[in-house]
Amino acid sequence: MNIFVGCSSRDEISKDYLDLATQVGDCLNGAHFIIGGTFRGMMGSVVKNIPRGDITQIILKDYADSGVLSSKQYQICETSFERMERIWNETDVFLILPGGTGTLGEIITFLEENRMKSEKKKIIVFNYRGFYDQIVAFIQDAKEQHFCNDDILEGLIFIDDIPDILNLLKEEQRV
């Protein structure tokens, strides 16, 4: 199963988030990871104990030129649009951990792709310590005010602990 993990790749974030990312990566060891960034910050913590052959980086050319390619398998993209399309096509399940605007953009892009496609993919958002509460409220409010269809949340799952991630992924493998 190809699991995309989206999260912060900034080094300046709290150690709590880095430790969380390490725990998630260790629990998912054995899966094939798709990542869209560098091996820094939370992303670096997620994959630090994962064999490099089990990781595919889909990364923008600007980052690749700066020497951040760390996996054995990688794809270099000219634009963020191309990057998102490749990530969508390569991924079976999306797992979103806390992150910044890049991660938020990924959530919205995957949500919109799910809305437009007949093949729905699971988007698991780890709402660690309520990190994404405002996003949940925004989507619910947009839905209630009829800016979104009622099925906008199809495939989008908010969870708040690691065992829930594992249970959802086990269910997905049985499908």
C-alpha cells in the first residue's frame, strides 16, 4: 500500500511534534511511503527509521536542485500542480499530520480530487491536540451555509490517536 504522508518539513517546530512523527513512522514501517518534501522537520522524523527503498519523494525541481533528494526513488516536478497530480496518482491512502500552508494545500487538493473523482481515497487527518479543529469548523460551516455539497467530507477522516491510524489502514488493506 502506498501511503502519502503530509506534514511540516520545518526544523523549528516543537520536539513534541517531531516525536509524534517518529512514532507514526515507526508504526507504519513496512508500508511504502510517498512524500512530497524533504527529509527535514516532521517529515524527516516520520521516515528516519524507514528503509530508503520504501520511500518515494515527489519533489519540486527547486528543492531537488538544492540537494535534498534523500530517497532511492524520486520524481522531480516542474510545478506544484504537477507534483500534486503525481502524488494523487501514486497514493492509495493519504495521512496528514500537523503542518503549515503546504500541508493545508494538500488537504484541500485531495478533498477536491475526492469530490470530483468516482474513485474515492481515504484522507486521514491526524488532529493531534486539536491542531486541525479550525479546519474542521471551516468545512462544517461551509457545508452548513451550502458552499459545499453534503458529501464533501466523503473519505475525509479526522482522528486523534495513533491506534486509529493503524485500524483505518488495516481496514483499507482488506478492501
